[in-house]
Amino acid sequence: MSKKKLAGITVGCIIVIIVIVAIATHTPTYTLSVSVNPSGAGSVSPSGGKYESGEQVILTASPASGYTFDYWWGSASGISPTITIIMDGDHNVTANFIAQYDLTIDSTAGGNVSAPGEGLFPDYDAGTVVDLVAEAEEGYHFINWTGDVSAIADVYDAESTITMNGDYSITADFVPVYDLTISSSAGGSVTTPGEGTFTHDAGTVVDLAARAEEGYDFVNWTGDVGTIANVNSRWTTITMDSDKSITANFEPEPPPTPEVEYKITGTASKVFVTLSNATGGTEQFDNVHVPHTYTFEKYTGWFLYVSAQNLGESGSVTVTIYLNGAVVATSTSSGAYVIATASYSRL
């Protein structure tokens, strides 16, 4: 074999060996894709790229203001903001962040918030349910929570919760409580709200109703009556702005006004009538036709005198006085120009 041909064979073998070695020593590369959820909530360093097989990549998640790191998802897991990815293939990694919110708590005079306390409580994770407990001082009553109360479970409950879906500022409101003491005199009772001592929040308007027993009348309300709407009405209201003590007063009904009536009867045709009372008042009526009746609707006097004189030369005259339909006096006279008299006295 010629030296020239041998040299060509040697060069070819060397080239093949170099190609085989190059192939055998080639290291593959993989892609690391990194994303953030929600967008803008933070960042990851490094932000991804291409890495050789077996390379270890340290990822660090950093939250933006108002957020905190939550967990890794995808080709990685865990809650530590720093993890290591071994590049043994293509990987997709997502860093999840969660919003954080501040809770500011205050109270009005008359109480305090014992849980979680009062002041600024920062960095609650979104969705956190925070227990709220308001405690009233002696002489006060919790009314409600005010402010950013849309996420409070029950604004009228001193022990409630608030779900942190934003920055919130809330206040526990308290009001003074006052005692209303109610009694009644003989002859009746207070049916609304009843009798005894009742506790009410400041500003409460309390209905009052008093009922008289048979034979009695309601008179008025006495005591701390400055805020009673109408002290002379048995149906009224009182506004609670301090401790109050009131009494419903009753008195016996006055005796009924007697119905007094007189009648003049007989066979006489006409009479001359004279009426007299205890104070000396006198009324006279001429040519009164017989029979004649007169009723006093309200006779308040205690004495009545009635006389009837026959104006004819014959006939009889009878005078009768009735009290509530019953005869209390009667007199009859007969003959010319005679006079019949009758009188009534309540003494």
C-alpha cells in the first residue's frame, strides 16, 4: 500500500473519532418558565430561562407592597419563598401571592373592644376571619358596629366576626342605659310596659298606657315627667335621657249628675209656675198649660222648690218631682186659684 493512501485512511479515522467524542460529551439544555399569580402581586428571581441538564436553580419569590407570598404551584410546591429547581427537564413554576389588609378598631365612650383589641392590626391575609368582642362598661350598653361593616357577620352582636377582604376601619358604639321605675296609685294600674323597674338605652321612646279600675278615672302622670309627651293622657310616651321614676295617678269617679224632672198635672187648664233654688234664684212662668213637664239635664244644686197656682176657678193641680225617674216629692191641691208645692233636697 502506498504511503499516500495510508495517510488518507489515518486522517479519516481521526475525524470519525472526533465526531464520536463530541457527540458523547454534548450536555442538553432545558427551559424554566416562571409566572406570578395574580399579575403584579410580586416577582421571582431569576425570572426563568434556559439551563443545562442537572443544573440547580434557586428561585426567590418577593411580594409587592400589600401582598405576601403564599405557595408554589406547578413543577414546584411548598410555602417557603425560596426553593431549588433541578433542571432535569422543562419546568413551569408559578409563585402565588395573597393580598394583605389592615384592620383599624376603635370604640366610643362606655366600653372597649377586647378582641382583637383597639388600634391598627396590619397584614391580615385576604379572607381571614377575625373574631370581634366588644365589652360595655357598667351603666352602658353595646349598640352596634359602625364604619366599614359590610364584612361583619352581625353588626348588632357584640361578639361577631369580620372577614378581611379589604382595609377596614370599624368602631364599637356604646350608649348609656337608664332605669325607668313605674308605679300607680290606688284605683288603677300601668299596663304598658307594666309596673316595676325597666332598663332602656338612652334615647329610647317608651310607650306608656294606664288603665283605671271600675269606679275610678285616670288623673295624670307625676314624678320625673319632663320627657313625657302628655302628662294628662293615659296613653303617652316617655323619652329616656336619665333614670326616671313616674307614677300613674287615679281618683274615684265623681257621682253621676242627677237627672231632675218636675211634672205638673191635674184638671186645671193653666197654672202659674215658680221655681226656686238654694241660692235664692227664682224663675216664674205664667200661663203654663197643664200637663207640663220640664227636665234638668244637669242639675248641680242641692235644693229645688216648685209651686204651681191654678189660674182657673175650678180644677186640681198636682206637682211631682222626679230624681233619676223616681218620685221624690209630690203635692196636690184642688179649687180656684189653689197652689200645689213640692221640694227636693240632696242633704
